[in-house]
Amino acid sequence: LAVVDLDRTEIEGRARSMERSKKMLDLIDSAVETIRQKNKNGELYYQVLYWNYLSPHEMANAEEIMEHLEEANIHITKRTMTTYRLEAINCVSTILWGYSSKECSEILSNFIRE
């Protein structure tokens, strides 16, 4: 009987862990979609994030990512892609984890379309 309880406890623990993981992935998806819709560079950031991290197909290298961005009519250099990737990650991080008041005005300015 103790073995059955241990197995049930382990299964319940794994189920809770999977549920927490799903919730975190949903939060990340929501943050990325918020950036896509609200940030003045939203579509660009989305495409860069998608081809670097979110695509179900793992990219072999930066050249493959650049090809997909070109197909999406985004013509940038690898160096610029790296800059945009870091900016997009910073935006996602800000949405998920918050920011200090000192950074507030700069970050909020990125969400205002001109």
C-alpha cells in the first residue's frame, strides 16, 4: 500500500509541475503577444523572437533565421537582429517581472506608437 501512495504522490507532483509549466508558457505567450500588439516595434520583435526561440522548427544557425526574417520582409543584418533580439527579450522580461521606476519612462516610450 505504501508503494501505491508513493506512486500516486509522485504522479500528482508531476501533474502539478506540468500545470505550473503550462501556466508559465501561457504567461510568456501572453507577454509576447502584448509586445506584438502594443509595442511600436512589435511585429519586428515578434518575428525575431519567433524565429530565434518560438518556432516549432529549431533553426540551424543565424543564417537560417535571417532567411526567415527576409521572407517576412524584414531586411536587417545579423548584428541588428541581435540588437532587436535583446530589446525584445528585455520587453518580455519587463512584462513578466516588472521594472524599476527609474527604467519606467524609457520602457513605456517603447509602447507608444508615433
